[in-house]
Amino acid sequence: MIKIYDTMSRDLREFVPIEDGKVKMYVCGPTVYNYIHVGNARSTVAFDTIRRYFEYRGYEVAYISNFTDVDDKIINRAKEEGITPQEVADKYIAAFRKDVTALGVKRATYHPRVVEFMADIIRFVEDLIEKGYAYESQGDVYFRVEKSHNYAKLANKSLEDLELGASGRTDEETARKENPVDFALWKAAKPGEISWDSPWGPGRPGWHIECSVMSTEILGDTIDIHGGGADLEFPHHTNEIAQSEAKTGKTFANYWMHNGFVNIDNVKMSKSLGNFITVHDALKTIDGQVLRFFFATQHYRKPINFTEKAVCDAEANLKYLKNTYEQPFIGTVDVGELQAFKDKFVVAMDEDFNTANGITVVFEMAKWINSGNYNANVKQALAAMLEVFGVDFVEEVLGDGVVEEVIDRFKFNLKNHNTEDAEKKKAALLRRNIVLHKTKYGLIWNYTNSINNEINNVIYHIEQAGHCLNEREILTGIPRNQYGRIIEQFLLSHLTNEFPLWTWKSSNRMQPDIQGCYGNNRIFIEIAYTKSNKLDSKFVHSMVNITEKISSEINPVIVLLLFGSEITSSLEESLNNFTILGAELGVTVIPKLIKLLDFDIEALIQKRQEARANRDFATADQIRDQLAAQGIKLLDTKDGVRWTRD
């Protein structure tokens, strides 16, 4: 039973959704006039983690987070940069996406922009005027705060206190208001400003009305959860409640959640103090997953103290978990002990998403794993827990862009009434745990809980095989041109032993390297060196052959298993194209990379040679020491550098 600390009631309340198994959640997003700072990132990560835990518990989450792309700050930044407000918004939305992707934040179910809802905003304001909750004054429209029931209850303030605090105002805008505490719903345009036509003349919306309209239009009059930073309690969320409930006559949100602030070395972050840190700058020196882990593992309501030591501690803890996750399977696992860890994790996280206690359970489980309790089921449980914190130790070869491309093609098929091809793409995405939803604002997509555990378990073991190859030095002494064959033999033996209920076979040159069959599940594995010049033709030929022979009842997945040290940009583009082609043909294509230690060593040796050639001896020595720490000895010869293991 999940309990949430509700800011409105100021106590823990059991979460009861409006609709069983579903969560409607709106989180205020950034005003896109600059790079986001670490305070924005903390809020974004906090609510992404909350969303992930809901999904871990089996809920389907409609997660809406807006972009405020109409605002005074955007207009001012446009003047500074000599571009249009639209260009400013586009620029910093792109920057936001890049920064939060580095932090492992999932895309929202929908990211609405204010400019898309201008007609809805005008209608909303008209409705408030008709009901007597708002009035026009010299082209502006204001909300009558005194008509709002329990105004500012969310912020624990009274209307009388607010009126007393505003009584001394004498500015020009206050003179246009009936009451100094009334707030703007619509602002008359100043000369040269961006504006939209309205019944009250050219203008643009006030800040607070934007979120009310986007939330109610997309999710309905009442939502489960509304979230944001603690600084939004007043006036932003307070005014959202007043205007939304005045219009609909219904409760706007059943639960209000607010995250704590970020301090820098025990001092509140602010531009005036010069301790203002953007994520754009932080990512230059801090790995995105480390920064994510630092934010996600502290309780969302508590202030965070951003220090160099705290970030270093997060990095060390993350490395420990990574080493735990990547170790070979060992021992015999007691199913009851594993379930006890799962149950303990749920108990911790159910208490207002207490990630500090939740990650403590994960570390207890890691200690248990390291004492000799690790198999595929344990790894899957550990991965699922870590995913709640946004931690994924599997190197994903594909990005969201490929998913978006497949979805665009799905939309094209629907538009042209090509239902058969559309369903192929939908099924291919579903096997990657991606679910499509139709809404009034178009098609949106979400990751969901594991759809097919049998296939996912096999994928985990394929990843594990790569670690085993390095750990056991299976390829030591093997000529490079035989690596593919040895990997195939090892993987076939590994999968046969681990999945005896599956039927596994190694194929000839005209078929995929390895095929597995269990019920209606089919896994086809193609193995290739990342620098092979025959890679494209091999994979395409295999995909075409496979799709010609499968029926609609079959659940096909093709694993493109690459071995080497890295994925180049050109290879990444090819893999993206293979994935899109697979979706067109109705199969799910999953590229995986086995990073072989030998290739990593040779890449480092090459970098060392380049550094020495450029007389950058400090870097060369650093690489030599890095290799020595791995037990690698270098020998400079007239034929080049050779290396051996201790």
C-alpha cells in the first residue's frame, strides 16, 4: 500500500487512484529560457523516480510534464540573443532533452507546450469571466481571489495575511486590479511583444493559467497527483487550484507533492552568490548516471546538499553496484531469501517513495549477492530495483530517436489505413516493453513492466556471457579471426545449460548463428565483429530470411550481438536502420555489444601512442598506469607495442 505525503493535508495518506491500476500525474516543467540548473534537475529526477516506482508496482502512469514556452523571461532572452521567442524556446527545449537524457530521465507520456493550447487558454479565461471569477481591466484579465474558497490553503496561508502584505503596493498594475492580491490570467501585449488575438485584445496568458489548462485538457478535471518544487506551492500551485476549481467545480488534484531544495556546500543556490550550477556545466565533469544516482537515492522531500564529497560517494557506491551486477552467476539461490529482499524493498518505497531506505535494501541485497547468491532471477530482480532509481548498467545501443522513427512509421501506416503493417510495428515495440497509447493529442508511448520474462531472461544471460568471456579469459591465445566462432560455441553451450527447456541450435551460413525456441518464442542471434565489412549484408540477409518463415503466432526477437570495444557513429546509424527495418518486417531487433577486454586494451594502447607522438607524456603515463592496474604489462619493441597479462 503506497502512502504519499500530501502537501495539502500535511500528512501521509494512502494512495487511492481515480481509476484502478492507473495514475494521472502532472509535474510542472521548465520555463525554457536557459539551461536547467541542478535544482531543476533534482525535481525532474525526483518525480521521474516516483513515476518509475509506480510502474515497478504495476501501475500504468500517464505522466505529463509541460514546457513553458511563453513567458517574460523568454521574451527578454530573445532580445538578448537577437532571435525570436520561439527560437529561444526550441533551443532550450533541445538542451533540456539532452541534459535529462544524460540523467536517465524517461520521456514524459506527453510534453505539452503552451503555444499548442492558446485557444483552450482563451476559452478557459472566458469561462471564468462568465462565472464571475475573473474580470477584464485595460486589456488584462485578473482572477478575483476573494471569491476562491480556502485560497492559499496549500501554502498554509490565509487571504487576510496576503491582503495585508499587499496593501502597500502602489504600482501601475496594482492600480488596475480590484484587489492587490488578484493575479493575471491574461496580459495585454506591450509594443513589439509576441501576442495572440483574444476578446480582450492582443496579449498572452499568465503563467499560472497555462498549467491549469494543459492539465485539465489532457488528463481531465481531476488528476491523481500534481507535483513540483517546494517553491511552487505559492503562488503557482495555489493559483492553479483557485482557477481550476473555480472553472470546473471539482477538486483539481487529489494529492500534492513537492520536492526539497538543493544547497551548494550548505548554502542555498542562487545566482547572486555565484554558486549557481547548470546541468549543462555539471555534466562536463560528472558522469550523468552518477549525478542521477546522487539525486535519486535521497528522499525527494528533504533538502539535498550538493558537495564534491557527496558526488564522489555516489560514484563509489554506483561502482560497487555495477561490479555486483556484472559479476558471473554463482551459488545456489534460496528463492525465499530473494523474495524477502523484494518485499523489504516494497515496504521501504511504499512509505512516501523513501528512496534512501529503498537503496539501503538494494545494498543489503548486493552484500547477499556477493556472498554467493547470484543467478538470472536475482539479476533480473536487482535490475528492476535499480531501474526505479534510473540506473541501467546495460549499455543500450539504441536511443529514443529510433523508437520515435518506428512510431512515426506506425502513424503513417494508420493514416493510410495499412493496419497490417501498423500492427507489425506495434508488436515489435511491445516486445521491447514499449506500449503505445492513443490520446486526443496524438500517439504517445511509455515503457512498461516486462512483457515477456522468458525472452528477457535469455537477454540477461546473453549479456552475462560477455562478462564471462572476459572473466575467464576464454579468448586468450585465440587468433582474432576465430573470435566469432569461439563466442558462438561458448554462447550456445551457455544458453543450453541455463535454459534446458528451450531448444537451441547452431546454424549454417544461410541461417542465424544461433536459434532458440520455446513455445511461441523465437530468438535468433547473429554474431559479428564491430569492424566487419560484411556486417550490414549479414544482418539484413538474416532478417529477411527469418521474416519469410515466421507466422503471426510466433513471437520473434533478433539479437544482433556485436563484439569489439565500441560502437562508432556510422555503426550506430546502421543498427538504428536495422531496428527500423525489423519493425517494418514485424520482428523486434535488439542490438547488444560485448565489450571485449582485448579490444579495450588495444584502444588504450593506441591512445597512449598518440599521446606520446604529441609529446603529451602525462596522458601517456596515466594510460600506462591504468593498464598496469589491470595487470597489463607493456613492452616497446621495434615492431610496435606488445602487451601481456600478469
